[in-house]
Amino acid sequence: MKYKLLFVLVIACLTLSEGCKNKEADNPRENYIKNIIGKELILNDNLMVKGEDSCLYANELYKPLKIVVYSDSLSCACELKLPLWKIRFKELLRNNNNVGLVFIINTNDISSVELDVKVTKVQGIKLYDCNGVFEKNNDLYNDSDLHVFLIDRDNKVLLVGNPLDNHKLFVLYKNLIDRLKK
């Protein structure tokens, strides 16, 4: 009887310990965030620059900090939320002009995006990725909220997540940018 009880307790402990180990694997979103922090985002030459952005290209990409916003082909220009980016980016730049804003857009409807940008007059550059190379090279998570990155001069990810609809995340972006300017 003692041995049966001991055997049941050992099995229960093993089952519980396995459950704890697998808990980390149960949240792929959290794992993605942990794994992408510190990794280099690959911004390659396959990204197309249009019009006036070609003059701003080097200036924005070589700033010490950049916010990279990726929009996949499933999103439309309206999902970029350009008017909101214009407001938020101005807030972020109040104390620091060394932050670039880079939109990487996977679309074949470039004229629609160009029109939206012209209307909103949002700062930053637009890079078009008609073949989805950026997403493939950087193994992006399948959640558009995790397609916004704060990266450093070496394109290493410092923060991931969309600060537009999340005030706490926006404050985190703002505080980190302010802290890194010093």
C-alpha cells in the first residue's frame, strides 16, 4: 500500500514538473517576444524606395534609434494608422530628434499608400517589400501587433509591440528612447 501511494506521488510530481516545463512552450507569443529582443532585424536591398523617400533613406536608416513598422499584404493602407503614427511620433520626438520612423509595406497597391502618406503628411520613410522578403528574413510572428520594433543603430531589437493602441507600451517606448538619448 505504501509503495502504491509512493508510486502515485512520484507519477504526480513528474506530471506536474512536465506541465511546468511545457507552460513556456504553451505561449508562443511570449516566446517570440523573448527571442526577438536583441536579435538583428534584416533590412536588405530588396526593399524598394519611391520618390522623395530616396533622399531621406540614408538619413532615417542611420539614425541611432528607429521604429520599424511592418505591414503585410493582408493589411490595407488604412491599417497602417498613419494619422495616429503622425501624432505619436511627434510625441516621441519632443525630446529626441535621433529617432527614425521606417514603414516597410508589403503591397502591390503602392499608389494607395502614397496617397495616404501625402494626405496625412506623416514623417518617416516608406520601403516597399512586394515579395515579402522582410517577413521571411526576420521570421515574423503571425500577429500584426508584433510587427512594430524599436531598433538600435545596429538594427538590434530593443522593444517589440505596437505602441499606438497600448498606452503602457507607448510609455515604455518613450522612456527607453529618452533614456538612450543620454
